[in-house]
Amino acid sequence: MVPVVLLLGGVCDHSGKIIPIVPEFDITDSFESGLGQWTAQAIDLGEPAGTWSIQGTTEEASAGMHSVQLTLDNVSSAGKVWIERELDAAPTQAYDVDISFDLASADFGTLDLWTVIAGAYPAPPRAADELTFQDDTGNGASTDDGYHWVSKSYTVHARSDEEGHLSVTIGVWGTSETARSYYLDNVRLQLTRAG
Ligand SMILES: [Ca+2]
């Protein structure tokens, strides 16, 4: 019998028993040992380029003792910094990619917020029009009282290349000419084959 896909996220076998759909990849990273399998990337830094850094830190953490700090002196008002991880997936396979993480931001209110980057691609993005931009970096506070952790969760769709390459990015797009730092922690990537 052909399995019937249920809205609850499972399939029925011939006896009617529900078999949960298990993601092909279920990756968590709390950065307790630095960047691990993630690499640091930056583009559109201006001329001369604004300084930036991406590194492990104990200044902030939402899980454990460590997180990743993203810092950008955004002299171009267009800089983008992100961490990137390449996965070894099935060749030319479409995936639903759930990307969730905690973001510590000092951006309060509703004005002059930066923009979150979160996406998945067959080849690592190296230009602004190849990136996926999400919502803003606001921390939910109405006054300037330092960093707050915000939980972020996005679902994107991507197809791996012929060799199974699939890259995931998480970062920020600097949309104003200021210098800022953000922190990432508690990343979870879940990839499920799309039909
Ligand atoms: Ca951590």
C-alpha cells in the first residue's frame, strides 16, 4: 500500500500505524568549542573596508557558556557578515530546511534595526542577491538596556547540487552606518526531503 502523508508529520504503514517523519539531518550547535564546522564570511564591506570579526566568545550565551560573536563596523551601510556550514546531502535533492537559533541583539525599538540573514543554497552565496534576508534584529525592548536573546526560526527550501552540496547561512545585514555586535547560539538545523 502507498503510504499516506499526514498533516501531523508522519506516514501510515499498512496497519495504520503512524510512522514519524525523521529529518535526514538534525544538527545542533552551541559553539562550546568555537565555530566548529562553521566558517566566517563577509561581503560589501566598503572601500576602504570596514572591520569585522566572527569568533567564539564567553561574553554572552543562551546555552552553555559560549556563543559566536558577529561584529561589523559598517562603513558601507551595506555590509553583511554570516556563518556558513556546508552539508553533504543527497545529490540534486530538494529539502525543506528548518533553521532555528538564538540571537542576542542590543537593537531596541523599531527604528534603525538591522536584518537577519538565514538561508540554504546549493553553492555558498558570495553576493547580496544570492543571500536570503529575513526579519529584523530587534530585541523586543523599548529602551536601550543592552543585549536580549531572541529565538529565531525560519523554514527555507533548497536543492543540493549534483555532488550533494548544500550550504546554510546565518548572520546579519548591516542596513545602517554603525558598528554593532550580535551573538548567535543554540543553532538547530533540520533538513527533510521535499516531495
Ligand atoms: Ca553555547
